[in-house]
Amino acid sequence: MRVILLGAPGSGKGTLGERISRATGFPRISTGDLLRKAVREGTPVGRKAEAVMKAGGLVDDATVTGLVRDRIAAPDCLGGYILDGFPRTVAQAEAVEAIDPARPEVVLDLLVSEDVIVARLDGRRICEACGDVYHIVNKPPKPPSVCDACGGDLVQRPDDAAATVRERLRVYREATAPLQARYRAKGTYRPVDGDGFPEDVYSRAAGVLAGEGCRL
Ligand code: AP5
């Protein structure tokens, strides 16, 4: 199965995707994580993507689709995979269908109000060393500013600055929200209430996936 996590920036795609990955054994493929890794490593893709990401825009379709094509060719994706933050445009949706056409698909769209999104992104902290995600109120680390998992420093993501969040939300409404209609027409669209505790959001999503025949 191909599980697509649609949803605005900060709607909880990464948090939910990790939980689904643990339950299903499907790898979570986050294009944001792949791009941030490329930026950290200073690869040609990373050098191209860095400024666009800092400004809250979208990296070009060919670059992101190339990353996904390579990743889903790996053997751990044979049984299924979770796409987090991809597709974000109609061209990307068409590309993944062309790359892996026979794969059954379910699209979970996490619906969360913009007020909640702003509060989530404002309080999000990321471990510089291992990438673990925290929230200063909803999921605080035990010693402040230090990762529980590896002891690394917790920092704010550069694109979580308020002005960049506004731009990311604008880009989402313009480029990504139209995918809802596309997947509705295709019959794979499943809206999920993304408000409430992470475990409650997971229970709703797990119910949908079980209804699609996914083993959790
Ligand atoms: P990406 O990394 O994909 O960012 P995003 O979609 O903006 O999503 P986020 O990672 O900000 O949020 P999330 O929905 O995963 O929420 P999370 O679980 O962390 O993309 C970054 C950039 O890369 C893009 O702007 C673009 O430039 C580029 N890019 C990526 N993919 C691309 C593509 N396909 N095409 C072109 N460009 C691309 O949760 C947020 C916070 O809330 C956390 O602190 C968490 O602990 C907390 N939280 C989560 N769930 C809950 C809950 N239920 N209750 C309370 N708190 C919660």
C-alpha cells in the first residue's frame, strides 16, 4: 500500500507518519527530511533547495520527484511505504502514479485549523543531531532544550519563523490543497480530524487504514 499524508505544514504529518510506520513496518518517506539532509550535506540538490526552503516555497517538481523515485526503489518499500509531504503538486501526484502505477493507495488528509498549526509550529523544536521532534508544551523534552533520545541540542527549524509559516500556508493553499479534489475524484481521499492528542489522531487514522485492508 502507498499511504499519502496530505495536510498543511504543522498539521502533524511527521508525528502521525512515525506512528503508522511503527505499526505497519512501512518506511516513512518525508521529502522535507530528505531535502534537509541534502542541505546539511551540501549536495547539489541541497544547494539548490536551501534558499527555496528558507523562504517557504516549493522545491521544483523534478528534483523532489527524483528523490522519491530513488527512495521507493529501495527494497524496504516493496511491502508498502508512507509518503509524508509528497505529493505537493498535481505534477508530483502524476509522477508517483507513473513510477509505481499498480500500488493501492490511500490518502490521509490531516485537517487542523490554522490557529492550531501556528501554535504547533511556534513551539516545535528539532534535535540537531538525530532529528527527533518535540513541542515545548505538547511534547516537552525532559531536560529543557536537550533531546531525550540522544542528548543533542534542540533548535527551532529555520522555516518555522512566523513570516515563513505564513508563506508556507499560502503556498499550501495555492499548490497543494487542489490535490484534495483530485484524490476525491480518484476515490482514495480520506479526511482525518487532526485535532487532539497524537494518540487520538493515530486512532482515527488507524481506523481508516484498517478499513482499507491495511494490517496494523
Ligand atoms: P516539510 O518538512 O514536509 O514540512 P511541512 O509539510 O511544512 O510539514 P512540517 O514538517 O512543518 O509539519 P508536520 O505536518 O510534519 O507536523 P509535525 O508532525 O512536525 O517541508 C519543508 C519544506 O521542504 C517545504 O516548505 C518545501 O520548501 C520543501 N519540500 C518538502 N516536500 C516538498 C515537495 N514534495 N515538493 C516541493 N518542496 C518540498 O508536528 C508539528 C508540531 O506539532 C511538532 O512539534 C509536534 O510535536 C506537534 N504535534 C503534532 N501532532 C500533534 C497533536 N496531535 N497534538 C499536539 N501537538 C502535535
